[in-house]
Amino acid sequence: MGAGSKAENEWPASKQDHQFNRRKEVRLRNLLAVMAAACLTTATHADVLKIGALATLEGTYTVLGEDGMRGLRLALSQAGNMAGGREIEIIIAGTDASPDSAVRAARKVVEQDGVDLVIGPLSGSEGIALRDYSKTQPHVTFINGISGAQETTFVTPSENFFRFNMDGAQWSAGLGEYIYNVKGYKTIATIAEDYSFTYTQVLGLAIGYCQAGGEITERIWVPLGTKDFASIIAALPDDVDALYLGLGGADAVNFLNQYQQAGGDAQLVGGTIMVDGTVLSSKGSAKNALIGVPSSGPQADTWDDPDWQAYIKAYQDEFPPDQRFPLPSLLATGYYNATTAALSCLNEVGGDLSDGQAAFRSCLSTLVLDAPNGQIRLDGNRQAIGTNFVSEVVELEDGTLATQLVDIVSDVNQTLGLDPDTFAAIGTPGREVPECKTSY
């Protein structure tokens, strides 16, 4: 080829440099695009906030756990499943009311699924076990679902465990005085499940009832999950003014069915979960024995407060009638409040859970929650101070049963108004604690 052909087919140095630089620029742009995509993926993943939810979805308290999850889902739905600018992923783990099952469920969501916080559990002894487990996981915040054993927050509390519901003793506030002074029950016997929550319930009842002048003549404890109550019913005392029933879930329904079949006709007093919607909405007519029965707890179904009525409507609108109770149970309310507290503080801190979730926990500690069942704030042990409702079971116009308000007890703290040292001296709730006496 001639000189002219070579000149036409070879690029000048400047042109080669230009093309080389173009290729470098394209490669750099591609690299930056890949890095940006990777960063976006990481950021998107980080923006998802993972919450573990524990509830009794097995065993005698299954229906309680199911309604607890409805309360949690309602709070999330109202928030658009977002908090602090972050999408929320819920990981549900079922328990059976035993401490071991609660720890297994917690370990699964924390150590395998890597949740940022846990909402739960439901049952009393589960709460004590989860308090202890929370101390081994200081990077995770635990917000109680609705478990109500006193020891969970009163004895060796955990700095990363928060409870926005009152305990079982607080739920008894005002009931003892009511059944003694108004109903005229001077002597009672108690029948309750043999575990920490109902120990706590009976403690709260006894402090009020015995100080008013009442006498507890006998305390009968039955295993959680009892199906055959025949021998227990046959041994019930007949020389008392009333029987206090500290049962819940399937245990409560089984007892009522068998008690009616045995011809039982004593005056009854209900523990908090004995007259909850989970029992009042059960199938069969045995629950009708509860009409007129006094009780107490964190809500009264027929309360005419606008916020409470709005909450009931929201619950009813959120779930089809065949997939819920006529009215939200206290389990739904407890999980709703716990979830609302978490969402409120996530919004307050902009979803920032850095520095060991310090800002988030500080918010929880000082939060005043305007809950549908009254204002809730926490004490120094991160335990709820709230409102308690004394009620009686009534039949509504549509034939369903509900609790009707008869009295409100405000600002109920964990020591039931007693001096903390005096209250601590009573002892940890148990089969024989507290003693029934007129002063503590």
C-alpha cells in the first residue's frame, strides 16, 4: 500500500488518546452505576425495620393470641405500615404460654431473623422469661405485648424491656373494695390457674378486699390447660358468699360448661381474663353464667369515651365480622397500645436506631401515650401507670355479652398506692402471698 493509505488507516496519537479516555469514562460510569445500585439496595434493605411479634398461637390461650395479633395489625394499618420513614416488616412467632416457648420464639426472631425490636409476649410467665432473655440482647428493644406478671418489671427489671400495660395486680385495683362494699361479699374462695399472672391477679384482689374487711377462706390452684374440672368443682366450698374465678381462654370455657352441668349456682367474681371478650364471645350458653358478674381490668366494653368508641369502630372496620370478636378483647388493646407506642417513638426519632437505640428508648421511657383505654405513662422500671375499670357483665341488645363500666380507678401504679418498701415487704405473688389482712 502507498503512503496515502497508511495515513488514512492509522489514528493520530491525539485521536487514540481521545478514544482511550472515552472508554475509561464509560467504564467509570458503569462502575459508578453498579456502586450506586448496590448502595441503593443496601439503603433499601436498611430502611426496612424488622419487628418480631410474639403471641400465644398454640395451646389454651390460642384465641387470646390471635386477637392480640389483630390489635398489632390494626396499629400498623393505621400507620400505613411505616414509621420514621421506614417500611415495617413483621415476623410473627407463636408460643404456647410456657416460658420455654417464649424464649425459643424470641431467639428465633432475634438471632435468626435479626429483628430490631420485639413486641410480646402475651402470658405472665412468658414475660418473666423474656425479661431475662432481653438482658442477653442489649442491642434489641423489647416492648411487652400484654403479659401481666408482677415480677416482669418489679423484680430485677431489664433496661431494654418496656411494658405499656398494667400488671395483673393493677388490673384488680378497685375490685376487692367493690365486691365487699357494694356486692356485700364478706367471704370468698378463689379458683385460679397455677402460674405467675394469676398469682399477681389474686394479690391485687386480696390487698383491696382484705383491707376492706373481707376474708379469703381458701385458695385453689389448677394447672394451666386443665380440661376436666369435675374433682375441683366437687370440692368447692359452699360456705362462702362468692367464688373468684381466675381462669382464661379454654380453661375458663371448660370450667363454666362443667360448673353449669354440675348445677353450680354460687355468686361469681371474675378475674380479668375470665370476663374478657375471648370468653364472652365463646360458643355455647355456659358463658351466660357470667351475666351480672363483677370484674375489673384495663377496659370496659361499653365505656362511652369518644376515643374508646372510635377504637372499637376501627377494630370492627379493619376485620370482617367472622374473623374477629364483636368487640376488641383486652389482648387486642394491649398489643395495639404496645405497637402504637413503638410507632410513636420511631416517628419521634425519625427511625434512627443507632447508638444502641438510645434515642428510641429514651422516647419510650418518657412517652405519655394517649391510648384508647386511657392515658399511659411509665415509671422508673419502665412499667405502665394507667387507668383501671371495675365492671359487670351485661347482655347487649343484640344478645352478645360485654363488660359495663361501674367505676374507674385512675393513676394506678405498680405498688397500688402503697409505699414501695411496704409493698415490697408483702412478698412476691404466690400461692399463699399475700396474707389476707386489714393492713399492709
